[in-house]
Amino acid sequence: MVTGIAKRLGLLGACVALVGCAASGPEVLYGLSAPNPTPVAAKRRSVQILVPQPTALKALDTTSIAVAERGPSYTYFGKVAWSDSLPKVFQAQLVETLETTGKLNGVALPGQGLLIDYQLQTTLRSFEVRLDGGNRALVEVSARLVDDRTGRAVRSRVFTASVPSRAVEPAPAVDALNAASDRVVLEMADWVVNSL
């Protein structure tokens, strides 16, 4: 009898602990909205592109929104987060932007079963609000277009955008990060279409 009550109390304590942990999570989740590309001058390409999840150092491969004060020293905003890990959030924005150009036969994520012609491999080098030299969002992404049949890199380029942030607070910082990321994915989409 005592053992049964102790077990129930132990389970109740575990449930309360879990609820407490859930309640202390982020209060606001942010995503990145995909921009509407201006019409690309290139012709429609009969190719299909795979967009693998971007790679990133652990400091950026997280749901936390990064602030860099000096050099590579990162802190993160409290009580807010990306809606998924940052590489996945950026990947979704990039895929939607490429699809919206209307210039490719197909754009896919891994596992979606398309016959792929090229891969667009990316690395997130910077995706943070920087406080050195003014408050600004900095997004830097290296991209490589790879022939899926041969594994050879066709072209590569680094895309960078910096946008001032109105304040070092989550909402204006995310607005600035979204604007900087918009610039990067728009340039990248134009580059991809014109490279094929």
C-alpha cells in the first residue's frame, strides 16, 4: 500500500517537473518569411534541384537566436527562439524562394523522391545580430552548386548581407535578420537560375 502511494507520488512529481520545464520554454517562436523574387531574366530550366539541410557550427545549429558581441563570442536572446533549428528554418526559406521563381522544374528536400540534376549545398557562416561597430544583422552563406550525377562542383559563391537593427531586442533583431536573409536568398536564387 505504502509502496503504491509512493509510486503515484513519484509519478505526480515527474509530471509536475515536466510541466514546469515546458512552461519555462520560449514564449515566442520566429520563422523566416520567404521573399517574392522579382522575375528572373533567365529562361525556365528543365532541371530539378535538391536543397540539403545547410551545415553550420554548433553555435548556429540551434533554435536560439544569436547575438555576437566581439568576434566569435555568442550569446542568445532569452524567452524567444527559431521555430526549428536555424539550418532547417533557412532551408525552408531557400526552398520556397527557389520554387517561387518559377524557373526550375522542381525543388526538393532530401527524401522527396525527385530525380535530381543538381544539389545546392550551403553552409551558414554567420546568422546573428552583431554589436561591434553598430547594431546590425549579419547573414553570410557559402553556396555550392553540385552536379548530382558526377558529384563535381559546378559553381560556388559566398553571399553576404548586413541590415541595421533598430534595437538589440528580439522583435527588431529578427526583422533585421529576416531582411538580411531575404537579400541572401534572392541573390542565391538568381545565381542558381542563371548558373544552369
